[in-house]
Amino acid sequence: MQRVDLYQLHWADFEEVSIDDAMSAFAEIVHAGQASAVGVSNFRAAEMRQAHAALAERGVPLASNQVHYSLLHRSPEVDGVLDACRELNVTLLSYSPLEQGLLTGKYDAAVVPIDGRAEAAWFSAGNVSAAQAVVGALRAIGERYGAEPGAVALAWLLAKPGVVPLAGAKNAWHAQENAGSSGFRVGSVTG
Ligand SMILES: NC(=O)c1ccc[n+]([C@@H]2O[C@H](COP(=O)([O-])OP(=O)(O)OC[C@H]3O[C@@H](n4cnc5c(N)ncnc54)[C@H](OP(=O)(O)O)[C@@H]3O)[C@@H](O)[C@H]2O)c1
């Protein structure tokens, strides 16, 4: 029988299926040996606590909550998700940790993506320009350590206890670069 390492619930409609019922189904899958661990995604702190409790009743830990978290999107620090993750020993998997490429330093007012991101509010000229100050700081830090700005942005997340960035890659070079960031430590990050 095949086993999934981490079986995650993505967006959920809690009016259709309650958190309790969903977690009960996920626990059954773990008990049947079809998944090793259960995660959720885009769950608010209160939803996470409910999922954690529902799984705990069935003897299964909640392994992760996958949410948007990057240097340019720091909601988990103020909406209670990061605190709840740490309290409950749930790994925060941060998606879009490079802010869809913006934190790699390759996009600016003159160079914007040519795919769907070009239409996204986040890639509007104003936002891309405003992000350049952060990109500049990442570049300055990276130059000291021989690292790309994106690697510094990922290292910032990796230095946070209980946080693991999920960087997207379009090619082998991206994957290699992003994996390399795990060997680079941002020493002064706290919290
Ligand atoms: N749970 C959810 O709701 C949710 C939502 C969104 C994403 N995700 C997941 O999160 C993961 C990553 O998120 P993401 O793809 O949105 O954003 P990301 O990791 O912030 O950015 C990825 C993009 O940045 C560029 N890039 C990546 N590495 C690079 C490098 N080393 N140098 C230069 N450019 C680089 C590539 O695009 P270009 O080369 O085209 O610029 C790549 O597609 C994916 O696994 C995705 O499935 C989950």
C-alpha cells in the first residue's frame, strides 16, 4: 500500500464539512496507514486549534499549517497563527516565501512577469516599486555572504523556530538555489 508523508487539507468550506468531520476523516486515513501525518492550509488560529483538538481526540497530531508568509506578507506574526503553531507544536509551512519571485530581486518597475502575475494587484507598479527597499536590503546582506537576495529571504524564514518555507521553482537552477538557502544562516533574526 502506498503512503503519503503529509496529507494536507487545502481550502475548506466549513459549512459543507465541519472541521471536526474533516479531521475525523483525516485521522481515519492515518489510522489506515495511508498517510503518516496530517496538515491543514490557510487555517486561521481558531480553526487550527479546533483541528488540532479534533485530531488529538483521535490520537493524531496536527503536523502543519500552510499559510502565506514572507518578508512582504507577515500576517502570521499578528493574526495569531505563528503563536498558535508554536504553542501546539505545529510546523508553519510558509507558501509564497519569495513573494512569487519579487524577493529574488529580478523584478522592478522595468521588469515585470509576463504571466498571470502581471495582472495581480501585488505586482502593480506601485507595489513592485515599494518592495525595492526590502530587495535592496536583501541584496546588501547577500553580498556580504555571497548569497542571492532570494536565499536571504528564505534564510530569514528558516531562522524562525517552527517555520519551513515552501519555495516554488520553475527550473532546476531555482530548486538548487532555493535548497542552498538552508545552508545559509541569518544570525540576528529573532522571534
Ligand atoms: N496553500 C496555498 O494556498 C498556496 C498558495 C500559493 C502557493 N502555494 C504553494 O507554495 C509554494 C511556493 O509558492 P509560490 O510558487 O507561490 O511562490 P514563491 O516560492 O514565493 O515564488 C516562486 C517563483 O519565484 C521564482 N523563483 C523561485 N526561485 C527562484 C530563484 N532561486 N531565483 C529566481 N527566481 C526564482 C519563480 O518564478 P519566475 O521565475 O517566473 O519569476 C518561481 O515560480 C508552491 O509549492 C505552491 O504550491 C500554496
